[in-house]
Amino acid sequence: MKLKVITSNPGKVAEYARSFSELGIEMEHLRLPYDEIQTSDLSEVVSKGMDEIVSKGVRDFIVDDSGLFIDSLGGFPGVWSAYAQKTIGNRGILKLMDGAGNRGAEFRCCIGCDIAGERIIVTGICKGSITDSERGSEGFGFDPIFTHDGERTFAEIPIEEKNRISHRGNAIRLLTEELKKKGLAERSADP
Ligand code: ITT
């Protein structure tokens, strides 16, 4: 099976490349801009984006809309994560969190997959917390300020380990289960 991964984010490409090679799925990276509508629901963004991509004649692809949802900020930056990352960045997020007692947060990753004329949408979650400072040089985006185990940030662990526990890794596992149910994938995504 071959899937196009449609994203402008090289960090995501690296994670899909690793997971898909373990699953025996051939991957092609495609940069194809599509509109991301303003809504509070990641799966709606994905679904509308998929409509646009299919209308351009592209099939057998995945798109990924992700975000960081911080408890004490009422879920911000959430669906505005890309904008927050570009404007205030990790330092700005840490500033907003100054003195916050509750540092709980979760990453969510919604994958939309168009395959063999069918559509599958899944969402993976990873719970954790926001650190007091930026740490590590692996990964991308909010990885230096997010910890799942309360010790190391996502930027301090190798990509294979991040994929085993992350929102994106969990979404890929849910997607593979759906593909298997439809007889479209053979290998299991279990770690
Ligand atoms: P595409 O929409 O082109 O795929 P993007 O970077 O705009 O790329 P998103 O809208 O899904 O992707 O991501 C929102 C923001 O969240 C963006 O700044 C990402 O860098 C960040 N982000 C997404 N997944 C992440 C992860 O696994 N670790 C850290 N930051 C992440």
C-alpha cells in the first residue's frame, strides 16, 4: 500500500516515514496547500481539507491536523496551535503559564485518510504537562516544553520513543486498526 502524506511540516514527515516503514506502508511526501477552516474541532478541519484535496483529483493520501491543548489556558492554543507557534512561540506559552498551579496539557492529532475510495478519520491523544523551561533539540514545535513522563520532554527522546507514546503514534495505531478491518493493511502497529 502507498499513501501520500500531505503536510508542510518536515517534523511530521520524519515521524510518518519511521512509523510507515515499520508497518510496510510506502510513503510519498506531498506539499499541497489546503484551506484550514476556523473551527474548534480538529476533525472538522481535516474533513473539509480532505474535500478540497479530493476535488483536486488527489486520492490515497493522509492529512494531519494537530494541536496542544493546555488545561489552565482553557484548551489554548488548541486549534490555533500553528498560529501560536509562529507568533508567541514556546517562550510565549511558558510566559502565559507563569505561576500556573495546574500545568496539565494534552497533544491531539487528527489523521484523515483517503484510501481505496474510502475515508477514515481518527484522533490520537497524549496526556502530559508543560515544563518550566524549554529542553532538548529533537522533534519540532512544542516538543521542548511538553513532557509525557514528567521527566523528559518530547525534544529529549528519540523519534522511535516519541512514536511509541505520542498523539501521532496513537493516531497511526488507530488508523492501522481501521485499515486492517477493511483488509487494507497487513502488519499490526502494536509496539
Ligand atoms: P500542516 O498543517 O501543513 O501539516 P502544521 O505545522 O501547520 O503543518 P498543524 O496545524 O497540525 O501543522 O500543527 C499545529 C502546530 O502544532 C504546529 O506549530 C506544529 O509545529 C505543532 N505540532 C503539531 N504536532 C506536534 C508534535 O508532535 N510535537 C510538537 N509540536 C507539534
